[in-house]
Amino acid sequence: MPELPEVEAARRAVEDNCIGKKIVKCIVADDPKVIDGVSPSELQASVVGKTIVAARRKGKNMWLQLDSPPFPSFQFGMAGAIYIKGVAVTKYKRSAVNDEEDWPSKYSKFFIELGDGLELSFTDKRRFARVRLLKDPTSVPPISELGPDALLEPMTLEEFTESLHKKKTEIKPLLLDQSFISGIGNWVADEVLYQARIHPRQTATSLSDESCAALHKSIKEVIQYAVEVDAECSCFPLEWLFHFRWGKKTGKITLEVGADSSQFPSSWIFHSREKKPGKAFVDGKQIDFITAGGRTTAYVPELQKLSGSQDVKEIGKSRRQTSKKKSIDDDDEDNEKPTNGEEDDLGSLKSKKAKKAGGGGRKPSKKKSEESDYDNDGDAGSDENDDNDNVEKKKPGGKQSKKRVQSSQNSRNARRKVK
């Protein structure tokens, strides 16, 4: 989160409320991790006095087109969000900012005041988002590397089928690859595969023409419907997997920040969590969770069967492996492999793991999450340490240390005998 529907909802909110208005004030956070390639003072000076003429989007990226370049561009990352004071902008799952917090939020990275007094803020609590100042956002990465937008530039069925049959990768990671199709993230990928009755680990090249057609149709329908309701998840059809795929951990109830479970349909998993801890069902069929494409993936084994000669060690092993790691996003964002167009989002995570691997024998510490349920987009924490995986500590006095002690004692005894 957020994915194409959520970013499009933000773009529409800006388009409906900010077009034609002059920026009279700008405040940019002193956060070089999020404010990328430009100083706060330079970004502020470049936008103040200019008029917003359009709000553009491709994939999960959005930018404000001003009456002259350069333009502020927003890569939403895991929890980036647009807020407009006094305007009801759609809140999505894992949304970072609570209504009761001060305005602008302490997590605001880019804040502007318009000539009529309207105020807009781009926030990011997880600090995986990027705010850039670009002369032509479409001509440089990450936007220049994106594939066709799933809403604005859909492939024809023939193009889609031909493209799938050339790919030997599993279908779930292929859908997450922003250079293949831009805008599809974890929940959309799980939803379209569920509706097309395709196993997330089915190899793309092995899909039948009928499966390709079903997937093409479900992508179009899910994206269009989610966009039509401004990504307001309570408006999604109740038969969608979306309503039942959250909170895979036993005893965990996962809601967006500040939400109350009573505001959601009674069929949602939140309401049956205590009755069936650790279990999730859709239409009476159990949802299971595996790792596909480096992401926690929800699917229904009864309906989404792995066909052909492919083999997958279902659920048991995957659950044991993933249970050892801290989950972030709408499904273990810390396990996410960066795709084209999102190359920066996990760069710091890789560098931290590299440092741990070569840390001169120092044992990494296991970081305790700041909230009872990190499940997924991670609302806890605001500094870089939140990006780390949990690392299990090795217990002192294990077999290796005992062997070393015994070896040392034997060596000393041998030397005494020689003397």
C-alpha cells in the first residue's frame, strides 16, 4: 500500500481542489532520505509563486504540473499519502496519519498553502517515499522505467497473452514488476489472481489462453472498480478477497490507524478473529499464505490450484519461514524485492543487511516493534531502523562455544604432558 487506486484517489483529490490555485507557502522536511536529490530550500523556492495546472500520475507515482518546470514528484512507497485540510481524502489501509494529530502532521514531508487558504500535505511515516523536483518526471527514473499504466494504458488481450507467454517467471512477482505493468501492488495482485482462479506461483509461460483472458479481465475490472470508488475499501464488493486477506497472524486484528472495526462490514475477518484465531476464510473457503515474489501472498488453495509439473511446498514451510521475520505492510513489506520504478524504496534495507553480515562479529540485536501489530505497512517508528528485518539472536553457550572451550582445554592438557 498504496497502489494505483489509492494514488489515483490522491491525484483526483488534488485535481478537484487545487487546480488553478497559486502556491503561496511551502514547507519541506529536512529529511534527505525522503527529499531526494534536492535541498528543502531549493524545493521551496522552486514552487512558491507558481500555479498548479494539473495533477499527473503513472503507476504509483504522482506529480504536480505547475505553470512552469520543475515539478514536485511523489513516489508513494509503502505509506505515502496526500492530505488536504478540510477535504475528505480517501484513507486506505495502513494510512499513516490520524485525524486527531496536529496539522500539518509531524510526518509531513511536503506542505503547501494555496492562495485561497487551502493547505495540502504529503506525509510518510515509514520514510520509504521519495519527493523529487524534476523538469520532466516522465523522462527520468523511476517513471521513465515503468511499464504501461494498468488504468491508463491497458494492454490488449492479444498483447497481454503474448507477453505472458514469453515470461518464465512466476505470475505473482511478474504482476508486481513495475516495468511489466505499473500500478499493481500486493493486494491488487492477490485480488486479480483470486478472481482469475490462478495460483500465484504458476509460471506465466504455462498459463493457458483461457487463464490469460481471465487474468486480463480481472485486472481491468478490479482496477476500474477500485478507482471508481476512490479506493474506498468499504465500497469494494463483499465477495472480494480484499476484505478477508488482512491480519494473517494468530490473534492479531489489523486496522488502519485510528479506525474502529465497527465501521467495516460484519463479514470482515476482524469480527470473527477471536472465534477463529489465525484463520481466514472467503466464501467459506480457507485463505492460506505463502511467499511469492518475496511478498506474503494470500490465496485460496481450493480455487487456485497449481497446474502442470510445477511443484510448491505449500504453506507449512512458508509459514515457519515467514513467522521468523517481522511483518510490515499489507503483507511483509520488509520482504519486498524492489521492482523497476521503486528502486530506492529498499536500498537502505540492503545496505543495513550488508553491514550486519560484515559487522566484525558483533551480534545484531532484535528490534522490538513499537506497536502490537506491525502487520504490514508498519505504522510504528519513523526512523531508518524500522526498515530492518528482525534478526534472531544466537543463544550464548551453544554447541560451537562449548567445542571451542573443550578444544582449548585439550590443548592446554597436551602442553602440560609434553613439559
